[in-house]
Amino acid sequence: MIDIRVGQGFDIHRSADGPIEGRVLILGGVEFPGEPVLVGHSDADVVAHAAADALLGAAGLGDIGQHYPDTDPKWKGADSLAILSDVASKVRALGWRIGNIDCSVVCESPRIAPVRDTMVERLTDAVQAPVSVKGRRAEGLGAVGRSEGIVCFASAVIIKEL
């Protein structure tokens, strides 16, 4: 018998009003120098955060804020790929196999397509399971369409043989 679970993840970070010393935009583990940075306690990688939340939800482990709270100085500036890798380890420790994670990044810029393969490689390495990434635009609608932030939606499938 096989148990299959699906989890949904979501993350959003607002764009900073200006440069933040020592910070660069990171999405899916890829740096985008010269792009407006996102505000967040860790490195604000919305792709890694949404993927981690999807895994945690699928495994019934709560959400990313419960495990890596933004009130804990330990996570200040943390590498979100390391957080994602740790979440994947927690899921596997419960006997689950990660089937895949699918991510949709919504932003006006930067363009995702030119670095999609690198993002997929870095996220897949962190999770040790297939991860796909799609770039989407908000077509100028709402806060994301005005480039006031970046959003990512993710779905994860985990499997356990009973």
C-alpha cells in the first residue's frame, strides 16, 4: 500500500525601497545583482521558502515560520537553500520520499527563463528530488504587477510505502 500526500506552499516578500547593504536578490538559489532586493529576515528567497512550506504541509509538519521563525536571530540572513535542505531531511526522517516540487514564481522582473535551469539544479540539489520552476508575470496587475514584491506558489508530492 502507498500513501501519497500533496502540500501547498506560498511565500511573498516585498521589494525594498532602496538598496540594502550586503544584500542581493536571490530566487531559487540564484543571485540577481542589480535587481531590487526583497525584505526578509533570511535571504528572502521566496522560491526556496514556498518549496519548504509545501514539503512541511505535505508531511503535516506545520509551516516554515514554526521551524525557522523570523524572531530568532539564528535565521538572520540565513541561506534559504540550506533551510530547504533541512526541511527535506525532516520529511525523509519521517519515512517519506519526496516525489517532486513544482514552483510558480510571479514577478515582473527579473526574467526567470534565462536562469531557470540553474534554479532547477540548485533547488533539486537541496531537496535531492525533482523540482520544476516556472516564471509568470502579473501583467501589471496589483502590487506584484507594480514590482512591489515577488510571490511564489509551490506544490509538493511525498510518498510513503506502508
